[in-house]
Amino acid sequence: MYAGHLWYPIERGPEVLHAWRELTPGDVPEELTTVGRVLNFPPIPDVPEDVRSRSFVVVEAYHLGDPGQADELLASLRALGPVNDTITSVPMSAISHLRMDPEHPVPYAGEGLLLADLPAAAVNTLTEVAGPGAAFPLPKVEVRHLGGELARPWPGHGALASLDAQYLLHAVGAASGPDAAAAVQGQATAITTALAPWAAPTMYLNFAETPSPAAPLWAQDACHRLRRIKAKSGPRRHHPFQPPRPPGSVIDHAGQAARAPAVLVSWIGGIGYLSGRADAAVLDVQSFDVAGGRFLGVTARRSCSCRSARA
């Protein structure tokens, strides 16, 4: 795996994110997964001193294949002069740490949104609501490039056959108490609302952090199938989450997650460690078939890059 980050000062956010956006459409090889991120590091001891209390715009890259090909693809971003370039060959065991997510469970709030497209106007909007002038800067706002394997249904797929979107927006921050949770949620909602004009018609459950209609999460026949599974398994069988309600009803994901085992909540919160297209085990936890003992959602995609079928 050839992976790492390109770091730039937060003030260069529009320039960098526009350059990153231009890399993602078209015939970019599926071996390459990239993420555009706005990071605001809090002033706490757990954060390394060299980034503590500082803000950056970061392009995260993962490539399965010849590093030379990756260097060619990333040349335009490197030409912008990042203040730090950590992209190098790394063992697979190091991949989970590249996301820079907390190593232990933390309370958080946030919101996600699948995007059908990311035109220049959408990038401008994102930098306005999440950049240096943000009303409440969040620790992490990112857009992950999807497509590839995540966009292709496989024979015998589960309740969620594929993700019908080109990008995934996710805004999140620590929620140490009710006031912090309200502030983070308010800013995350402001960001997703601002990007709503480019939203995809569907949503992916693992990044729907607030109550939302069931209809965009699964097709109607999948909803009915999951309800039959729940009815068959019975109310006394162990369910960490409730399977979906009929289309049009509302699912309180956050409330259900709060009642689930802490280790599960932590893992769910960190799903997508490698990026929207680079996830060794993309799972939809609410689509677990208790009776059959298997997951019905988007299951493992054979390799650590969901755009690539290479293992």
C-alpha cells in the first residue's frame, strides 16, 4: 500500500480542495482512493504537539499498485507545495492509524451526506461553511471519493447492494457534554444543509448520525425483507440495533447507538478508517441477519480499496 497525507495551511483550503476535486472525476484509476479533509486539532494533550491547536486542509491518499503511477496522479497536488508530505509505502497493519482517529471510544456528534456530484460551486460552499471562517470549527470535515467497487452491485448482494453516489461528506466533532454536542451538531447540520443541493437520492446508514427517514437507506423490498427477519428472530433475540421501519418512518440512529455496547459504537463510529473507497469491511450493522448469522448489508469488498477489485 502506498498511502499517506499531503498537508497544507487551512488558508489554502479553496485552492487545495479545488485541485483535489479535479483529480477525482472521470477515469481516475480505481486503485487510487482520496479524501479531502479540513482538520482543526483541539488543544488537548492527546494531540501531537506539532499540530495541536492548529488547522489544516489535508488530502489523504491510498493507492494499490505501482507507487510511480500514484506519484503521477498526485503530481498536481504536490505542485501546490504541501507543508508536509507523508505519502510512502506502508504495511497493511499501519492503515488503520492513517485516519488519525482516536484509539479509544469517544462521545461524538455529527452528520453525513452522500453527494451525487461535487462541482466547483459545491467546493466553494464547503470552504465557506467549514473553512477558517466557520462559526464553530469542527475537528473533522471531509469528503471521500466513492465509486469503483462501492458502486457495483455483486451477485448475491445483501440489503444494500451498492452506494449510488460519487462522494461522501462527513462532519464530526467530540461531544463531551450536552452543550458541546449541541454546538457540534448545529455546525455539522449547517454544513450538510449547505451541501444539500448536491445530495444523492440515497443515504448510507453508518453516516446518518441523526434521525432520518428509512426510505433513502434501503429500497422498499429490502425494508420488507429486514422486517421479516426481525419478526422471525423474535423480540428476545439479541439485536444491538433495531432493523429498519417501513419507508417514510424515522430511525433514531444516535439513540440506538447510545444503547449499544460501547465497543460496537466505537467501531461503528470509525467505519471507513481507510476512506469511503478503502474499507476492508464495509458493513451495514442494521442489516444483520440474526437468524441466519450473517450480514445483509454491503459486506467485505475483497481488498482494502473499495474502488479496486485487487486483493
